[in-house]
Amino acid sequence: MTGYAARHTTPATAEEAVAVQGELRGRVVVADEAPPPGRPGTLVAGVDVAYDDARDTVAAAVVVLDGGTLEVVEEATAAGPVPFPYLPGLLAFRELPAALAALDRLRGVPDLVVCDGYGLAHPRRFGLASHLGVLTGLPSVGVAKNPFGFAHGPLDAERGARAALTDPATGEVAGAALRTRAGVKPVYVSVGHRVTLDAACAHVLRLARDVRQPETTRRADRLCRAALARAVAGA
DNA sequence: GCGACAG
DNA sequence: ATCTTGTCGC
């Protein structure tokens, strides 16, 4: 029991949520503090969440892989009521309670957490991955399937090709469009906490060998759907 | 006001 | 996120 869940409180309003992001934003650390990609024995965790709004249920799953072999080391899930509505830019408040609860059920402490969504590539530079990273203190990266409001130039068709994700308003680099599979739509990577963009991309490439999404995310996605089905069924 | 909008 | 089967293509 690491007690991560107790570090988060669900805001009563969207305005409060935005204020919380403003308070925590400054705690994000952009530095190369996670173990390098591929190191055996390293614990790389993937987190994902599934919903059944009609039944007011959310289920999260964390799957921990060995960074060297990508073999599953440990898994944990947590379910509960949906804490917050989905509002663009405030996704974290919808996913954090269950995600932190699942992390609390882990026996080991991850060396890196891969989140489904954004980190610094966020309207206020504080997406889900950064929020989770700051609250847990764990290195984290954000991997999204869509560029939200960000833009990027063309990138080569080869695996590993990368292009800067920039904020159309400020021109600031917020992340990277990263091609994990040749000729396939890229994923959008950004720094969560305690990693650099280069390290984040390197990890994602290592975790997505022959598939578009990191293996961590794929496994967590499958597990949280199963956990949701169980939660809704009753057990 | 209208559209866009991580999951 | 979620509603949803088969099907076209490498």
C-alpha cells in the first residue's frame, strides 16, 4: 500500500480542477531520471481505464512488465464510481482515482509509468501523465492516439520517424509524433514527469516492437475492460 | 456564437 | 471512452 490515492481529491467544479492543475504544474520535473529503455529487471507499468457511464462505473488496470523481456511481472485493478465528467483538458480527474487505487495495489514500485493520454502536451501543460507522475513521484510518459489541438510537420514513413508536436498558439514544442510502425499513423508522445522527451520516445519505441501502441498500454487496456465487466457484473 | 476537443 | 460484423488487403 503506497497511499497514492489519498494524495488526490476530486474537485467540485471544472474551475477548481483547472486551479488544481495550475498548482501542481510547477512540480513537473523534466530530466532523465528513469532507467534506460530495455534494461532487464526494470519495472515498466502501463495504466489504462475503461468506463460504463450508464452504470456509473470505472475500472483501471496496471500491468507491470520487465523492461528487458517485456514479460508480465505483476497486474492490479481497481473499480469505483465515475468521479468526474469527461471534459477536454480535464481527463485526469476522471481517471486518476481508479488509476492511483490500482497502483496502490501493486507490490512492486514501477520505474516508469506509461499513461494513455498526454503529459506536457496539454492546453495547460499538465495532462494525465504529468498529474499521475507528480502525485506518485514516479517517472511517467504520456502516449496518446490523437494530436488534440497540437500540430506537427510531415514525418517519414519508417518506424522511429519523429516530428515535433507544437502548440499552434505559442509555437512551443509540447511533445512528439512518433511512428512506431512503418506507414501507420503515429502515436503522440509527451513528457509526463522525471523523463525527457527523447527518453520518452526511446521507451515507447522499445515497448512497441511490432504494434502501434506500447505493449504496456495494450495489456492494461485488455485488463481494465475485463475488470470493468467484472465490476458491472457484480463480483 | 460555432467548432474543436486526450479518454 | 463507447455503440459494433464482416470484410478488404498485405
